[in-house]
Amino acid sequence: MSTIPFQEAYERMMGAAVLPGESVELSRALGRVLAQDVVADMDMPPFDKSAMDGYACRRADLASVLTVTEEIPAGKMPALPVGPLQCARIMTGAPVPAGADCVVMVEHTEALPDGRIRITDPHTADNICRHAEDIRRGDCVLKVGEIITPAHIAVLASVGCATPRVARRPRVAVLATGNELVEPHVTPACAQIRNSNGFQLCAQLERMGVEPHYGGIVADTSEDITAAVNTAMRDSNLLLFSGGVSVGVFDMVPGVLRAAGFEFLFQSVAMQPGRPTLFGRRGAVYCCGLPGNPVSTFVVFEMLLKPFLYKLMGHSFSPLLVQAVLARDVRCKASARQITMPVMFVKPGVVDSVEYHGSAHINAMARAQALLTIPAGQATLPAGTTVHVRPL
């Protein structure tokens, strides 16, 4: 399979993404993606309500001494209308009685010995939240595809949506291949390295609200990879491999996935780092193979897998792009692939490259604050060039 442009790979992945929805309790809805529109079941506010503590009055009477007819706390309906030369003491959130057309702040009133009040500042705003000024019954208050935030939780609660319909969270099996790998708690022997990719990918998944299922290190044999694929396919929506996906003698992941019935949408992407990236599907199960170098794995996840997983959950992810200028020249070899490199902000609106030795240099990513993408075929960006970077 030939190398395809990054944008084509992106579009193929987005076009393949779909998962069904489920209903969850409101207390467990944070971070989930709405699978259907949410419609208000009542007007908000449901009545004219006071915006502050004070006195509900008739504006025509503000120059006069007023008789207080009742006290209206929040949660209690008024017992009496407000007539001429009358007012009602009212609390924030309480219904405004009939006849009143403004609420005077308590700070702008004076209590008289006989129990009546005098308005000390008659130039008051209405201080009334009008019936249905925020939401009307039947209004769509939240749209399908929105990620539920704490503010969304409040909206859901206010319209009685106690069990919102949300997209299912994908189950992702994370598998690291390589005979040279050992787990982080193991001291590597000669020619061994610790498995950083598996834990990095799990952290990237958790950061976006997806629960990873770490499958451990898989040896570079077709038997071990086949066993890992068969196990992961039982309860996973996505099989996520790092390493073993290129064209070397021990790169056996593509052959095993094909034998398991996966159809590849692509197997090579014109991006640097990250060219040997594969993506495929078998029915409702997806597979993605990432390069073994940790920067490649990190970048491909951010650029392709994160949007795909959000799309799988029904959300159209659009990365934040921040405009900045380059502090120094950026020079690289002209390439037929788009290049993504780590940068940091040296002051507001100004970015500079970090020390970066290539796709195995994961320490560079630990210092990076953003990713800069250079289009294919471009070799130099002079200092002062305006660019758009992707914050991490």
C-alpha cells in the first residue's frame, strides 16, 4: 500500500468512525459526548423572579413612603399583589408579585419607625429576571456532539435531563511490541529498553477521557501477536499497537492483523515523524499501528488518533491553533512529508524550537508546549514568520 497524504489519512479515519449511544446518570456524565439533542421541559426562569434582595415596588410609587405588605422568600409564591403605595420585601430568586414592576435593592431603602420604607435612590434598574428570558420550553439547550462540562451538567439538571443520552466510550487495548522491551520496573539488560510507549499512550487516552486497557508487552512473533489480537478483539473497539508495523523482518503486526480479517484503509502516511502508521477495521473493531519511536507515537496520537476517538464518540474535534511568531529560523530538509516538531513559548506570542534529536528523543516532548507543523516541500521558516501552533 502506497504512502498517502496526511489529510487523506485523516479523512479516511474520520469517515470510518461510529459508535452507538447509551444513557448514563447525570452524576457520571462529565466528560461524555452527547448522543442526542437536549430539549428544555420548562421555561427558565419559570416566573418573573427577583435578581436581588430588596423590595418589589411599583415604579410610579418610588418617590413615596411605602407600606410593606408581606415578605417573600425564595421558594414561596406571593400571597398578595402590590397595590398603590405598597411594596413587598423579597429575596433573590423569589417570584415577583403581581403589580410590581421593579425591585429596589435593600441598600437603597431606609426603614422608618412605623415599619414603612422610603426609597433613597429612585433611579433603579428593574432587577427582575423575566419569565422565559433564558430558555423557553421546547428550546434545544445542548446539541448532539457536545462534550459535557460542569456548566453543561448545570444545564442538564435545570431542564430535568437526569439520564442524558451519550456516546459510548471506546474500549482501547494498548499493546507494545518488541523483543527488546521490558516494563518500567525492570532494569534493562544489554540491548533492552524500557517500555515507554505503552504508558504514554495510556496517559494520552486517559487525558481525553478514554479508559485504556493495557495489554502489556508482546514479543515479535506471529504466535504472540496473534494471541494478543484474539484476546483484545473480544472486548475492544480499538486495538492500538506501538512498534512492529513497518517493513522489517520482525514487523509482524500488519500480517497478523490481515490474517485476523482487518482491512487496511492505509499503511503509510506522508508525515514526519509517523510515516509507518497503519489503520484498518474489521466490522465494528478498529486497529491502529503506530511506529515504535516514542515521539512518533506521541505525535500520531495527537494528530490522528485523538480526532478519530473523539469522532468515534460523536464529537467533531477541532484542535486549538494559536498564532505566534518564530523566535529563530527553523531549518529542515525539504521533504515530501509534512513535518511536525516540538516548540515552546519563550514569551507570549513567540515560539522557539526545543532541542530535538529525532523521533526517539522523548525528552524533547517533555519540554514542549506545542507542535509546529511544516507543510510538505518547505525547508525553511525565517525568524519572525507568523505560524499557527497546536498547544499540548
